[in-house]
Amino acid sequence: MIVLGINAWHADASAALLIDGELAAAIEEERLTRVKHAAGFPTLAIHECLRIAGVAPRSIDHIAISRDPRAHALQRIAANLRKDFRSMLSRAANAGRLLDLPAAVAAALQIPKDGLRARLHTVEHHRSHMASAYFVSPFTEAAVLSVDGLGDYCSAMWGTGSGNQLQVNGWVPFPHSLGFFYTAFTQLLGFPNYGDEYKVMGLSALGAPRMQEAVRRVVSVRDDGQIRLNLDYFIHHTHGDAMTWDAGEPRVGTLYSDRMEAEFGPARGRQDELLERHRDLAASVQTVLQECVLKLLRIVQKQSGQKAVCMAGGVALNCVANGMIREHTGFEDVYVQPAAADSGTALGAALYVQHQTLRQPRRFVMDRVSYGSEWTNQQIEEELRRAGAVWHRHDDDELIHRTARQIADGNVTGWFQGRMEFGPRALGNRSILADPRRGDMKDILNLRIKHREPFRPFCPSILAEAASEYFEQDYPSPFMVMAYAIRPEKRAQVPAITHADGTGRLQMVTETASPRYYRLIRAFADLTGVPILLNTSFNENEPIVATPAQAIDCFLRTHMDVLVIGNCLLQKSENTDARQARAVHAG
């Protein structure tokens, strides 16, 4: 049985393909359009998933979309009556696309509408999130929580999973939203783009939560789990949230009211200096978010009686809060969906149909994220020749040894291997790697390669068996969605991955899940005594590179020193001609 899941006409459009209950492919549309958080319909992602799996469009049995226009109908009506006319029309037009979903799917698959054999399913947004987390977790029973900005007029949902079924026990209706709370302050702090919330999380480590009492007046969680915003600080419930989900980068209108500026200071311009009050406000907002998430989790744990929890939704990517769950709630086991944001709902919708609707047994645990495109060495070398590059091909052992040596010598190294990751994190297949022992490496990467704010942290990839030596927690964290405190005596040894608050957002690497990446870290440890690499996504203010051509281009146009792509190793010093040719062509 073949089930195609899609997230469409929403941010982070994506597709995922299940074959007999196993995940065969999953891809975000942004990787193919090169537009960050691309919305619209995931036509390219659908085609790439089918190509990877070798599936013909007419072979698809079921197609699930992670939206349900019938869900929470009363909330939709009430919310739209409060909004201005333009916002009502925008939302209505977006929802109206679902009425002719068969035509959109048939067009994407390039088949006639009457040739569409698959049965179509609409799956409510947060049920898709919940399914994406629980059905691929290692647990046979667990509490399940989804928290984000808004989806199908709901901002949070929780319940329990048992076997191959989910039960919903509670949900939070529009306009109250922990996601909107965090986004509003993200905008106030001068980060207006969709998905900028992680910048506030990073900035929060540089401040003190001096404003937390004032921020607590903005949002709260009641004892029944209901999230409540003080709506005097917001305008999304009256003016609309002005979100646009057309093809291209999604846009979010201003969410906060004049009262928020009056109480917390004027909105910072994007290019304005970051002042102490901005850092303190970020710390206060992060502190209050943590309090709310942990209180909600304690309520969910008490209601469910479970000791394990599965989480998804954009708020579930707040790794600082995630790292506190086991210490501050009754949960002993935690699984956070690695594609927790809306791209993961494509997978969740497919899983919901597979298990909840069709009652098929669960087939796999998602212990890795490499479900995207892959390239052969022959294809890679063709692209290198096309770029006029100079490279050296090595067998596996020599490649690992030489790459580890390059990183230990201080060279910033692009690492393009195997299948592309699904979700927002580069976990050792589409990564830029560097030496975590270098105190200046954060500035080198932020200024020379990533061209981003200097306060942004970089993450450690560590051999799983060495985690307890460097971190105060060693509960499995394979997806870089947990922040743990680095042991004080180790911080000076790895300054490049130690954030201002003494934590690191770590990825524990196992030989089973990432064999080549594991071998590289092991080789680096043999050379240096440190079983950690600094790992950041392979990109420069763009979606993570998806193809060899994009990796080569990023290598040539930035100040990266080395590129290791497949079994080929390139050094910048040997590629000045290719770099100049690329610059002339780009100009």
C-alpha cells in the first residue's frame, strides 16, 4: 500500500511517501525551489519523492493533506466575524483551494483528474503533528502534545497514543496561542521573517529575565491546560494575522498591538543595534515560554498517567525548553519529532491515514532523518567537471582520515554525503563542519560563511557514547532538538559549541544511524582527543543545499576552505580559477 502525505498552501510545504508503512522519502519544497519555508503546493517535492521510490502516480492508493477545512467550524466562523474584510477574504481563498484538491493533486502528478485512482483524505493540522511524533516514536504507549502558532484554528492539542491509535483529550482554540505569543515578541525584537523565532531563543542566552513578571501578564496556562493570551497585547484576533501562503516565502503580518510597544519599548528595526533591554526581553520571553510549556506538560502527564511523551509543532523545536522536560515534569522519556514544524505534517497526515484510518500496524521507528535525494560519485564528478573544479578522489578510509585532518588543522569543511535530511536540521549529510576547540570559530563562521547575527550559536555533533563525558545529561538526543548544559570543566575545551549560557544543542551520533559521519567524528577524536565536531547547516542565507551543483556553488562563493562531496575532496586553494569563473558567471 502506498500513501502520499502533503503539506500544502501553508508554510514549509512538503511531501512524504509511505510504502507498506515504511517511510520511503520525505522532502521539503524549499530545498527544490530554493525559497526558504516555501509555501504553495509541493509539486516538486511530490515528484522527487515518487522518483526516489520509483513509484508511478497511478500506483498511489491514498493521498492525505494535513489540513481539514471542516475542523473547528464554530471557531472559524467566530474568528472571521471579528476580523477585517481583507483578512476574511484571504483566509477564505486559502481554504477554498481545498475544495478542488483532486484537481490540484492531479495537476501536480501530471495526470487527468479522472485518472486519479488514490483516495483523498483531509487530516486536521494538529492531529497530523501528533501522528508525526507518536507513530514513529519507539513507544507503544505515550502522551502526545502538539503546540505551534495556528493550524485549522487550533494552536495546541494533546492526548494519548496506544498501539496504532491516537486519542485527543484536549485542544486550545484560536485566538490563544503560545506560538503567536513567541512570534509577536520575535517581531518586536526586530526579527520579522517567518521562522525567526530561533533567533530569539539564541539571543535569550545573552540576557537576564528581568522583565519576566511583565511578560507573564501577556500569556498564561490554566490548570486545565488552556493557554490564554491577554488579547490587549495582540491584534491578530481583530485585524487578522495577515499570513500569506501563496507560492514563495510565507509572510506574517504584525501580531502585537500598541500596548506591547508601550509596555516593552518600541519595536527594534532590523538593522538597529541590539541593546541590553533587547537581550533581557528575549531572556524574559524565553523564560515564560519554558514555564508555560513545562506547566502544560505536567498537566498532560497528570491527565494521561504516561511516563513517555511525544512532541511536535513549531514550539517543540524550542530545544532549551525540551532539555528541561525530564527534570521538571513527570515524564521520563521524550521523543521530539525531528521535522516538528509544519513540514512534518506531510508525514503525519500519511501516518494518520495509515494507522488511525486504515488501522494498519506500525512498521518503523524514526531514528534518522535521511529520507531525501542521494547522488552517486559519478553524478558528483560530472557536476565538478561542469564547474571546472579541481578535486581528489579517495577511498572511504583515506577520505575520512584526510577530512578529519583538515578539520583538526582549522579548515572550515563542507560535508555533502548520502541522502538529504528531512526537517530543519543538518545532521551530518548536508553540513558545514569545523573544529569545536577553536575559540574564534564562531566568529569565523558567522562572518565568513553564514553571514548572520554574531550571537547565533553553533551545535555539537558528539559520539553518543561520549555524551556523558561532556554534558550534564546523556538522555538520547539524536536530532539536535535538546539543549543540555556542558560540564563546566569541559567548556574551555570546546568554546566554539558552548553557548553563552553554558549549553549546547547537541546531536548524539551513533554508528547505526550515521555510519560515515560517526567514523569521521571518531577519526577527529583519534587526532585531537575530542569526540565532537561543530556542525551547522550547509547553506548561506538560503535553504540547505540539495544538489551537488548547489554545494559546489556555495563552496566557491563563500570562504569555506574544503569541500568533501561523496568521495571527492576539494581545497579552495586549488580552485581559484573555478571560483573566479563562478564569480564572472554570477556577475
